[in-house]
Amino acid sequence: MPHVTLVALTGFRVREPEMLELGMSLPGLTGRADAVSQLPALGILTLAGATVSPWTVSCLHAGNDLKATLDKVCQEDPDLVGISALTASIEDAYQLCDRLWQLGIRTVLGGLHVSACPDEALSHADCIVIGRGETVWPRLLDDASRGQLQRRYTVSREATPEWPMPRFDLLAHTPQRFTLQTQTGCPLACGFCAASRLLSSFHEKPAACVRRELAEIQKLAPRPLIELADDNTFAGNRDPHELLEILEQSGARWFTECDWRIGERPDVLARLARAGCQQILIGIESLVFRYPGMGQKRAELDRMLDAVRAIQSAGVAVNGCFILGADGESDSSLDALTEFLLDSPFAEIQVTLQTPFPGTVLHHQLQREGRLLPDRGWSSYSLFDVTFVPDRMTVTELEAGFRRVLSQVFSASAHQRRTAIRRQITRTAHTCRRDRRLQTANTPADQICFSK
Ligand code: SF4
């Protein structure tokens, strides 16, 4: 039987040595990056779910050691290797394809970067997939088994997604966190954002599919910790209570990404903590620049902060995400941001550099203006390396300013302060859940069963 090995290149990468050293020394800075890089790669697990007989399939989560990855792939003796990579790891993916080609093993490349730069990817792989792969995967495998693999398969962004069950059972070990997607894309279109647009337009997964996936995960971990792999949960028009009910009934604890407007929805806030929501990532983005495409997310800072406080008062921690280096950034605005973050209400923060990922409005703009740095290859698109010329600072000034901000906002004392905020939120969340249990105990069973 033909065998396909699916490889996700998930390792965390930083180019600048000073940045790498700093990241290792600050409490809380690399924690999120490590957590993300250890998440099961939903893309390849979903492709595995769409793999049809006579093909057999295996999944490999690979780090930064290319030789080790190559050895593992070869041990599988595959007929075809499917590789998924982000921009920062795409150069490794290309090297892997080149080595496999020398060994006579056919390769398929897909993912965000490949969808943005298909011709570049085609010079390394036998075949590429543009868009969401699971829709064309069975046809691609059929073509491959007949020796008729095409050079490119294109899935329209507008195509209604198919929702094959991800093969969580193929994971080598039970992960600390699982991933589950309840939607694709985002109804907004922030100019720096690649994830929300490139693969698919906005679609919401049917509730029955979410429930089935949760049940599958719970075969491996009865009370799992789940990262919703959504770009903006609850931003669509569907009734949020159906999803919250499913999550609450499952007993899972979960994290997700939303925009700040969720803090102005009291009906959703009232249920979040008791539905198991632990933390929400919210992009405040920049204090000096408003990106095109932010739509209704564009608002005054005070209003966004009120929303953050409302979410945390409801027992859910907010991870405030900030981007440094947008147009208008200067040494003094970086100092102002530091001062703001040291006194901000966020339980967690994420601070990264503006990164012009290919396919985004931002990339096109900086390319047009001749501001992309030619000596910074794709591996520098790590969110922690400068890849463009800022408009009011030199590259060196932005690099030094970024390190200065990080060393202050992730210092031990700032970390302790946020830990205290998180403890308070945890106490609130316990109260919410206890109240819910009391309420449930007094409610007739037929009123709390979710209708299937
Ligand atoms: S709200 Fe978030 S996910 Fe949506 S476009 Fe903006 S950055 Fe991307």
C-alpha cells in the first residue's frame, strides 16, 4: 500500500543572537512561543483525516534539526511526503524537499507561505497546494498513485471548507494542549495579518463537527487543555451560546483569540469562565498606528481597555498583544509603550515586531516603497527579527529599542505583577464555576441537556 508521511516544521526560530540570548533569560517571554511550537499541527492532522485508502499515513512534528527530520522521514519509507511550513521555517522546508528529491522521494508543499509564494515553492517541491489542502487531498493522492501527480492544486479561498476529523490518534504522545478549530479565517482584514485571509475566507464550522472533535480529543484526555486554532472566535454572526454550551458540557479548559469587542458582550462574558475559557489573546496591536482593514476593531484605547477589564472581571485572563515598529514608531513611543505596559491591566502580554508576511497588504506596501531588507531571508520572519526599514528609526535603533522594551516589560518584577493579576482572575473564575455548579444542581436535568 502506498504511504504518505506528513511533516509539520514547527520549531521556534530567532535570527538575531542578542535577541535569542535575551529571550532565554526573561521570565515569561519564551513561554508562549514554546507553548505554540509544542501544539499539535492541526493542518497535517486534518490532512491525515482526509487520507483515503489504499494510502496509509503518518504524521511527524519536526523541530529545527533538519538531518534528524530527514532521517525520521526516510525511516518511514514513504511514497510521498507532504510538508507544511510557516514563513520562518519555509527555507528548512525547501532544503528538506531538495534532499528528498535527491533520494527520489516525491514531495508536496502547502500552507500559508506556499499559498502566498507558489512559484518560489514550486522550484523545490514536485507539487504544491494553494489554499486549504484537505479539499483536494483525496484527488491529489489518487493522482499520485496513478503516477499523474499535477504540479499545483488550487483551492479557491471562497470554497466551502470540508471538515475531516483530524487524526489526533496519530500523535506520538498525548500533548499538553490540543488544538481545535471552530472557524476558518476572520471577518476583519488587518493589513499585517496573513492567517486570516490567505488560505480561506471566513467560514464557521458546524457545531456538530466541533462536538465530534471534542469527543475524539477526550478519548485521549478526558479533561483536555485546548487551544482553539481560530483567528477570531465569536466574531461571526452565529449564536455564540451554542459553541459555549458544547465547550461547557465537555469540561475542557481552553484558550482562544478574539478581538476586544467580546468585552462589550455581557451575555458572552457571563458564560466564558464557566464554559472553561482560561485566557483570550486580544490584539491591541500598536499605540502609534492603526492598520488598514481593522474595521470595527479600530477603537480608542480607553474603550479597548474597558473591554479588557470587563473580560478579566468575568474570570478570564487577557493576553494583550502588541506589535512594535509600525510607521510612526520612535524611541519615545517605545518608552511610552513600556510605561503603559508596566501599569496595564493585562494578565499576560505578547510583544512582537511588525513582520510583513508575504501576501499581506503590509508586505505589498513595504515592497512598493523599497523598505524590505534584502539581506533578511524568510527565516528572519520570526516576529522577533527586524525585516524592514522603519520610517522614523534606523534598523539598529528598532532592534535595540525592541530588546529594551522586552527586557523591561518581561522583567522579574513585571512578571510578578502579572502573576498577581492572574491569581485574582483565577479566584473570580472559581467563583463563576462554583455559582454555576450550584445553579446546575438546582436545575432539572432536562433543562441542562444540550439538544443534539
Ligand atoms: S482581527 Fe485578528 S485575525 Fe482578524 S484580521 Fe485582524 S489580526 Fe487577523
